[in-house]
Amino acid sequence: MKRKKRELECVWRSKQNESDQTRLCSYLRTYAAAIDAAKNAFFAANIASAKNRPAELFRVVRGLLNPISQDGIPDISAARCEAFARFFADKVALIRSGFDTILTAVSGDVTRASSCPILMDSFQLVELEDVDKVLGEARATTCILDPCPSWLVREARGGLAEWVKAVVNASLRDGIFPASLKLAVIKPLLKKPSLDPTQLENYRPISNLPFLGKVVERVVAAQLQAFLVDTDFLDPAQSGFRPGHGTKTALVALVDDLRCELDRGSVSLLVLLDLSAAFDTVDHGILLGRLAGMGLGGTVLQWLRSFLEGRSQMVSLGDTCSAPQPLTCGVPQGSILSPMLFNIYMKPLGEIIRSFRVRCHLYADDVQLCHSFPPVTKEAVQVLNRCLAAVSDWMWANKLKLNPDKTEVLLVSRKAEQGIGLQPVLDGVALPLKTQVCSLG
């Protein structure tokens, strides 16, 4: 159809008569309708294929409603690229530097990992059918560092599976994540269309990693997930990135919790904590201690150390890339393993919160505290404040930054005018009570 469109256009341009123009305009309408129909069929097929996979369905719909574009970036020069790279690196460095100047008295206790005998010291090597399954299920998200499009790797996996199997098994057997796969490509994305596109702080980094690295990660993630299930390690209140859980189950549990307390005649305070760049400030030493404390050792722990350390990132704008910036902390954004590793990192927090008889609901870095009490109880807010102080101590010691100014508190009560006497306080900041908040938004 495109060829015929060009032919009709050439005829009209050469003769410039009305009949040829009419035929061209008529065909342009037919051509546009055919493109729209093809797009509709394509996206309808994508939505239909993802109907039983909520995460994939959300990704497809989000791509339709809010497509990622760099059209709003006014300057894609090399200097602008380097400025973005320095800004993203300096933001994390500034947060980390604050932890070095504020040391809490309990930091040694809250970062110390529990001791556990080694339960898993080697990975199971994969077979051809395992590799074929991983390649078939992997999302075709091509990185500019990939030698060929990821969709082509998926389509040609029959001829590539043996080679991919050799790479994956060598990595698992030697306990080494390939250094060539540790570089991430960052694309800046404007946080909101209404923000000034000339200001660097109005952008968030969107990370993209090499396709082969994600294939290796998927193999490790499957075995690590099975270990977490077998040992029942994760916090029971954690709903993020684990089988059988999701935002829907997390919200249902939260709403049910609040409604049950209302039925008992209790007043509830729901505290929604806000963290700054939580994935980017994870301390490697603390995380590796937690991994060893849950029973990982040998080449498994060696591989995870290799996966975390020696990473770098560069910013890409159009055809321009910045120089790589080394990363000394954090779990890589956009990776398969990072959410699982972050859940392991956060495991002790739930126990600390519950020690004050305060309930919690966790979804990766979304931490929500729920404290319910009879309306006449005067000490309830003081208990919550002691809990918040302990949470703050734990966060600082574990190199995670709380934002009191962005932390919200929801008051849930039968009577809108029912007061509680005192306001919750976090790091010296009084938290105003709200009647409406956005959870997991």
C-alpha cells in the first residue's frame, strides 16, 4: 500500500491534474484507515494475550496512555547528556553522604545479619528447554548496547539456545556475572508534562539493561524465588514482587484491615512513608550480609556479589551518550533481580514495626504503618511516635532516606470530627492528618 501511495503521488506531482489529486486523496484516506486498523488489531492482540498477566497488561495500557518520549527534552547535546549523568550520580552521592554524618547509636544492631547455616551454595545448571522457555517468556526490550534486537533473539532462539545455555551455565558455575552486562543505559523522563523541561530535577532516570543479562537474571531469580518460598523467608506483610501477590492483594488486605478496626469501633492512623531513591542507596555490604544470613553461600553468594559490584551507568539522549558513571551502591533499576533483593534488604523492618504492636503493609519500598486504638486512648500516638523513631533509626543505619515532608497520615474514624489529641511526628516534623491519601499510586 505504501508503494502504491508513492506511485499515485508521483503521478499527481508530474501531471498536476484534478483527477489524479482526487485519486491520491482517496487512497490516502484508505491508507490511513488501514494503518489505524492494523494498529487496533496489534494492540488488541497484545491486550488479549496479557489478560491473565496483570503486570504485562498494565505495561501495554500504560504505553498506550503515556508513551515514553524524549520529544520534551529541549536539548540533546553531548553537554546536556553529561549534565544529566552528573545530576543523577550526584543525587545519590548527596543522599549517601548524609548517612556518613549522622550515625545512630543502634546502627550496629539494626544492620547486623542473623547467622544461619549455608542452605544453598550452588546454582542448578540449565538445560536447552529451560533456556528456550526463558527466551520465549522474556520481554523484547532492546537496549542500545545489544548487538541485535531482542525480538530477533527470541525468534531465532532455536539456533541460539545452545550458545545462550553455555553463557548462562558458565556464569552460574563460576559465580561471576559478566562485566560486559553491568552497564545500564539511562533515559531521562519528565516526571509530569506540566514541569519545566529545562530543569534537570524534573526528570527521573529510566534504566535499560542488556537483554542477555536479563536472561541470566531470570534463571537466577527463578532459583532464588524457589529458595525464598521453601524457607518462608520474606516478611508475611510483603506483597511486592512475589508469587500470588500484587497491588490488588495489597490494597484488599489494607482496606480489609481498616474496615475490621472500624467495626470494632477503633480509630486508625495509616502512615504512608516516603523514601528517596530507595533502590539506588542500598548498601552492598549490608545486603550481602543479609543474603549470607538467610543461608546463601558458595558460588551463589559469590555470584550475587559479582552482580551487585562493579556496575556503571550512562545517559542516552537521541544518538548521544555520556561517559559511564561508576555505581558504588544500590540495586540496578530495571533488572529482574533487584525487587527480590530489595525485599530481602527490607526484611528486618517489619519485625521492628510489629514490636510496637503496630501493623504494617509493605510493597517493595512502599511502607505503610497502621496503628489502631480506642478513641479515648491518649497514649496511642505516643506509641506510634516511638515506632516511627525506631523506623527512622533503622532507615538511617541501613542507608535509606525518609522524606518526612512527603510522608502522609490518614485518619480513619467513624466520626470525622473525632480527634486524637497529638499529631504523629517523624524526624521532628509534625505529620498533618488527612482524610484522603493515594496508596500505591
